[in-house]
Amino acid sequence: MGLLLLECAIVGQVESTFVVKIDDGQMIGELKEVIKAETATISCDARDLQLFPAKTIDGKWLLSSMEDAKKLKKGETTALIEALTHKDREMQGEDPIADFFADTKTQQTNQIHVLVVVPEEITSLESKMKRRRLLADEDAPDYWMAAIDDEQVTALPLTCEDLRKHLQRALRVKVPISDESFQLIREHNTTGECTSTYDKLFEPVPRRAISDGASIVGGSFVDPLFCGCSGSVSKATYHFLWDSLIAVLFKRISNGTYLRYRNESSSIDLGRPDLCYYCKYSDVCIFRGAEKASGQMQVPLKELCDKLVWKYDAAPYIFGYAAVGLKICLVIIRKDEMTERGAKVETIETYDLSDLHSRLQFFLAMLNLLTLFRPVSKLIEPLGIPEYGNIIAGNGVKISLAEDCVVKTYGFDPIDTFGRFGPFDPYGITSGSVIWNLRNVHHLMKKGSVPNVVELRKTSMKKKHVILSPLGRPVAPRNVHQLLTALRDILKALVAMHAIKIMHRDLRWPNVLKYQDKGDKWFLIDFDDAALSPASKVNHLRAETHAPEILLSSHTVKVDIWSVGYLLRTTNIRNLPAKLITIKEKCLQENPMQRPTAVSLLKSIEELLGVDSAHTNAL
């Protein structure tokens, strides 16, 4: 037996070469144990390490002076390193060390002998299952997409420099490339400037046949379809290009959703981004774009944060891009600590879509950027409504969610696939009468200083819409304390409203929102059915969710008191305190005259809130 000195290098890690000592009579499994003991950065089981001999096809060891070895030490993966670490070349635990390294007893000092591949840390059983599935499906047509979507990023890059490095790193699983795309790149790569990015991005050898997904995605970047870009053009000229390289790419890989707002004036008026991308099962716009056909990049960069209200909790940033024609600038958007709710933009990198090398760099950046969406999204509390989305109600109302307001448009036919507006009034109530009533009710509430209600900012009879603010969160109270504070805020509004004879008439949890930035504070919305008391019966409200007299006869503000009881009946909180159950029963009495007043209810709730706070402080 003889002692071997083996130079090892961890693939994908910067400056991770080291020397281990081992007897040539031992097994590869024992070499794994020695390597793990030598390297503090390896946290997986030694048996999970993958070891490969760093010997080229001509039987020579990888030399430190070789360009591939230099890139290996920088954490880069070249086509040669990828070939040397192919699964068919892996050394097995039961293999004798001497079978691979007998000739190293007379080794040179500048040789590398062992390539070490460390499996990424798996933090949950679900992630382990995904990894097993990925390994099992390695021959599936689009397994590279699954590798990107399944990647677990355990530590977010926090600075723009760290983000830039993350976007420029080599893919763990490379993208298959067709012969056609490969030839196009080779023809344009006369100076070799594309080589480094190609090695990080694509498989080293083109395939004769690749999946439709890989063909469409890769082809979009290698040989995109440019629309006419000479002369005077509009943003619409570039929509297909921008969408195919950004939103469609993200959607194809991670199965998220995106919204494209094509009406330029609408997007600006509502403070919406031109494009919004959402992770699967998320209502947060994690990636947004501001676009211009021409002009200075500073204009769309400014639009990304100008009207943005920061509502993303513990997330260090969200993502975005500014586009001017064929130039695209990737950015992060952070909370601006100098303002209460504002945001600021930090540039990561700018790309030129007219240049092949820059497009390939952009492709690599977008794939690496996608791995950060899920971990950032998980840090953000769900908004409860799709950020910047549209909600089409069955009663002919379209609700458009903007940055800091809501636009309600009446007379919208949800069946009309062209989105046209017309005389669609399912309840026989014209849009004009609703808007007129809203003007009157909100004028009286403003004059009467009614607290905790949505504000009417603007109305348009011509466009059949109203603009309201603020934009709240449909977050139901989660515990008794929050329930009491919500009831207190609701009752403060009702006390002031009932004093000037206004009744809401449609008080339900969907019409109670939480303020975005005021802690446990709620406010009332949707005064479409509000009226002065007393009022005659209505026919379009549902009997099971409203006071019985509202559908049968003339009624008063007591219908809102019944609704307070209905809020208590429909809360998700179980085991309510006995006093709240008593309040609920009093409010739900069939005889309106026997129901309490908003004033007496507010007093009772404030007393309970005081007791609850005292109990909490005592704890």
C-alpha cells in the first residue's frame, strides 16, 4: 500500500481546490469520507458526494494551467468540465482507489485529480422528492426547465453586485440546443465573445431533435422575430418581442401567470406596470415592467417606482425591468427608507436585444432570475386580491385594481368576450343612477366626517366609472382581538353614518377591508346600495345575507345592526366570548325595534376591547 496525495476541486464553487491524503488500497467510499472531513463547506452525507476522475479522453490529468481549470476555480462550468462529470463517469463507492489513481504516485504538482460534485442542500421532504423526480426524469424532453423551477435558493443575494453574479452563473442543468440554433450562434461568434455565455447556458453538443419547448424558448433568443423597428413606432410594435423573451419564458418554465396592459393611457392613469408577472398561486406582482418605444431609459425606470406603494413586508426587494425599444434594463425595487411608503430602483444590468451576445446574456440572466422569484414571494404576505388585476362581478361591475385606488366601471357585460360596455343592468338599476347615488352618499359622509370608509375620488358619467381609495386588503380578522378592533372601526363608521341617516345596507366581510399600512384597522367599502333612512324595499339583495325587512318593506338603519350580527355569525373565529355571542343574538333579532343602536354596540365593543387589552398586557 502507498500514500496518495490527490488534488480535488469542488465543481461550481469558487476557489474550492484542496489536497487529501489516502492509501491506494482503500475504496472510493472512503475517499468520500476523507473529502467531507477535509472540507467544512460540505454539509451533505459523504455518501451523497459524486466523485469523478479529472482525466481527459486522452488519459491525461486536468492541469491547473489549462483554461478549463482556471474557470473551474472561479466556480464556472465549461463544456469540458461538464463532460468530465457526466453521470457515466462517476466513481462508485465500492471501486478501488487504485483503479483510478495508480499513476498519481509520480504526479506533477499542477494536476487536478478529483472533481467533486456536491448535491444542493435539500431543506424539506418535498424538495427531496422533486430532486429524485428530476434525476429520474433526466432524459425527459424539458427536464432542464424542471431543474430551474425546482432549484432551492437558501440565501438571497442582497446587493446588486451579488445579484449580478447570480444572474451570470452557469446553469446547473444546461438547455438543449438545436443544430439550427447552434449553427446560427457559430456563424455570428466570429470573435468568440459568445463562447463563455454559451458554455454557461447550453449543452456543449447540439441535438438533432429537441422538444418544442426548448426549440421555442431557445429560438426566441437566438433568432427572435423582430417587428418593424425603423421610423416612428409605438410600444405595441415591441409587445411580441418583450413578451416572448420575458413573460412567456417565465410562464413556460414555472407555470405562473402574467398580465399585459396594452392601453397606454389606462396603464398610466391607474399607475399600473405595463407587464405584471405572478408566481404560481401568488397574487403579488413579483416582476413588473415599464416600457417605452423610444426615448431615455430614465423615463421607464422612474415609472417603476414613482407611484409604487411599498406593501411587500419582509421582502428585501421585488424585481422589474425598464425597456426602451430593444434595450432592456433589469432592476430590483426596494423600499425607500427615506419615505414612509415609497420605493427606489437599483439597476442590475442593461442588455441590447439587437445583439446576439447580449441576448444570450439576457437569456441566462432571466433563467437565473427565475430561481429567486419563489423565495422572495414567500416573504410577502398574500394581498388577498390580484395586484393590479381586474375582477369582473356578475352584476355588471368591473373592478380594476390600481396602485393606490380602485376603478369601478358599471354596465360591463361579463359575457361579452370583446369587453364592450353597454346597457348591462341585471338588476334594473342603471349605471347612471348608481354613480349619482354614490356622489350624494359620499358627499354627505365627507361633510359629516364619517371615519373608516372608502373615499370617492372621482366619477365619470361618460365613462361609467368611479375611482375610490385607498386600496385595502381583504383580510378577515384572525383572532378575537382583531375581530374586536374590526367591529370597533365598523361601528365608528356606522355611528357617524346613522347620525346623518345613511345606511350601508350591504355590510358583509367582503365589504370590510384592512388598511394597507395602519396595523389592525379596517374600513368599509362598496356603498353602491347605500341609501338614506328610511328607504323602500329592494329586490336584488339576497335574503340569507341581509336583514329580513330589507326585501319586504320599508326599512331603516337597523338593517346595518342586523348585519353586525351577521358579521359575528360568519366570522372564521371559533369559540367566541360569551358577550360577543350575546351581542350577535341581539343584533340578529327579527324585530328591528329590538335591535341595539350603533352607539350602544360601540360602547360594548370598546369595553370588551379594553378588557382584552388589559388581559393581554397582564400576560
